[in-house]
Amino acid sequence: MLHRLMNAWASPLGRSLIAGLCLAAAGGGAHAQAYPNKPVKIVVGFAAGGSTDKLARVLSQRLGEVLGQSVVVENRPGAAGNLAAELVAGAQPDGYTLFMATLSSQAINPHLYPKLKFDPVRSFEPVALVAKYPLLLVVPPQLGVNSVPELVAYAKANPGKTFFASSGSGSPAHLAGEMFRLATGTAIQHVPYKGGGPAMLALMANESQFGFETIPSAIGHARSGKLKGLAVTSEKRSVAAPDLPTMVEAGLKNFAVTSWAGLLVPAGTPRDIVAKLNQATLAAIQAPAVNTALTGDGAEPGGGSPADFAKFMADEHKAWGEVVRSANVKVD
């Protein structure tokens, strides 16, 4: 074997072939060493100012420091995150276009939109789970409701006239409201808005009687007194609102809703780049400034390997499919 290799090396063609094989073998390492050599983009499927956007911006600064390149956030709102997902699914698989995927885009929308232009699994490579966060049940102070049982009583006394606001049809906030309807047997009506911000404004104006919204988006309004928090949808009380009960503590059995967000890249992105992004994301999440920002907003920092995130998304896809079917949720 050695004799044949030496003979091959003696000819120009042989040297060219052997050099090519060596470069191919080293190709995986070369990807990681050269990456990144230009700015990286995180695409967010919601408008600026929302919880997903806020999370992406908190993460991007530290992620850029870890990677040694600027990381910018690009907002592409529309269709509950579907437009952003389509954009990233069709991007070059080179590690420079990331998607801040959410519970909506990966686990809820596939059950609501029959003709998506992306596959939640095949179109992407998972990088890492960034954060999980519960929702906050809020009401306008002028409603005069101070607890979940009082809200249930109000809804039963006003069938068909009790409206709940959400950040959009098919959103976690919408599905939480539908779960509330099923759990309480009330005739409540859904009012979708174009984002969590408009939904919160509608509640403050008493246009709707209650709503669920992620803690990062709603906690400031609750702390200021513009809205009244009644409960959190996590299994345990939130460190951001320790005085508020969970929905289970408030009397609704098995009521738990946790939203989440994580990074994906287009399918076909080299594994060494995915691994580098995973390591950089974990380092960014664990940085004290990022960790404090997340926990202060009631979020639970994520982590884990790409394989861990893939399994997590598969479990979420199955679980929320059952919720959509049970509640007979349709996009308005």
C-alpha cells in the first residue's frame, strides 16, 4: 500500500488527487476555523418590542462577543412567525442566517396552517433552546376582578360578553385562552390582535376583559398597576411574580402553558458550524448579564445540545397538536 502511494505521489496527477483527499478530510475543521468572518443575522418572526424580539436582542450582543463578529436582529413579522421561518428555511446553509424559532412556529402553526412553505423538522438544523417562559393572566383593574375564581364567576355571569385578547390567532396566548374556556366551561370570545403590545393596550383600555401574555411582555404593566396580574401558567411560581399563584394553585387542574424560543439554522448547515453556534449560544446564555436579564423577566434560561433541542421540539409538536384538536382551534 505504501509503495503504491509513493508511486502515485511521483506523478503530478497523483499529487493533485492526494492533495484533494487531504483537503476534503480537513474540510470540516476548516469550516469551524473560518466561521464566522462576517456579521451573523438572527431573524425574528415578530415585531420589535415583543418578548421574542427582546430575547433575541439580549442574546445577540453577548453572542456577538463570543463569536467575535457582530450579530444583528432582523424583524420579519407576519403569519405568526411563518414568514420568518420561510425566509430562513430558504437561506444559504452557511451559519450566517439564524432563526429565533418559537413555540408557535415549530409546534403550533404546523397544526393550523395546512400549506406551510417550510417543514418544521426537515427545513432546519437545531442549535439550542434559548429560554422558556410562562404566561401571565392579566385583567384591567377597572374590571374589579382580583382572582382566577372571580374571573371564572364573571365569565359565567356574562356568557358571550366576556372577551379575551391575544397576540394573534394560533398564538400561545390564544391557545391558553381556549384552554381556559375548556377548563371552566365558560362562553368566552377570542379577540386576536397584531402582537402582544396591541393586546395589552386593548386590555388597558378595557376593550377586552382578560388575556394571557408572556411574562416579559406583561410584567411591566402589572407592576405599574396598568393591568392586574391574577396567575402565572407555569408549574411553579415565577421568580418575576412570586406573589401570584399558578393556575393550578388558583383551582384549574393540569393548566400549564410554557412558551419558549430557540435558535435554528437552515438544513444542510455544516455540523461543525452548528456545534460552534451551540457552544457560543450556551456561553452567551450563561453569561451573568444575559442570565440576569432572562430570569428578571421570568424566563428560564435554556441550554443543552442540538439533539436535546430536537427532541424537545418533537415533544412540543405532539403535545400542542393535541391541544389544537381538543379546542378545535382555527385561525381567524
